[in-house]
Amino acid sequence: MSEEQQDLSGARYEQASLRNSRFHRVDLSGSQFRFVGVSLDTENHMSWLVSAAVLAVGLVGLEFARRAFIRVWSRAQEEIEAEIKQREPA
């Protein structure tokens, strides 16, 4: 890789890093900060209620996904066990 190409790739990396830092920069020097483009205030009760609601929705979604996975996994496990029993000599 030539020096010019390395400089270009470095510049692209820096641009991407700056672009991504908008979403990951957190300033904790007070009660207000921006996280993922949303302004939050730790002293405001609404921020906590919205955060709790988002957490609850995420947990409910995770539970639904877990139950669906268990159904599929159990079905696959039963098929594997049945195939193993068929292959065993009587």
C-alpha cells in the first residue's frame, strides 16, 4: 500500500470515527447529557419513566423471543432423539 493510500485510509477512518462519535459521546458533567442523539436529564422524572418503559418493553420482547426459541429448540431436540433411537439396534 502506498503512502498516499495509507493517508486516504487514515483520513476515512478518522471521518468514520468522528461520524460515529456523535452517537457514543456522553458528557457527564451535570444532570443533562446527550446519549444516542437524545437529550436526557437525570433530575427529570420523565426521563427515568421513559427509560424504565423502554427497559420493560425490551424485557418483554426478550421473553417472547426466549419462548419462541425454546419451542424450536425442543422440537429439534425431539427430532434428534427420535433419530438416535431409530439408529440404535433393538
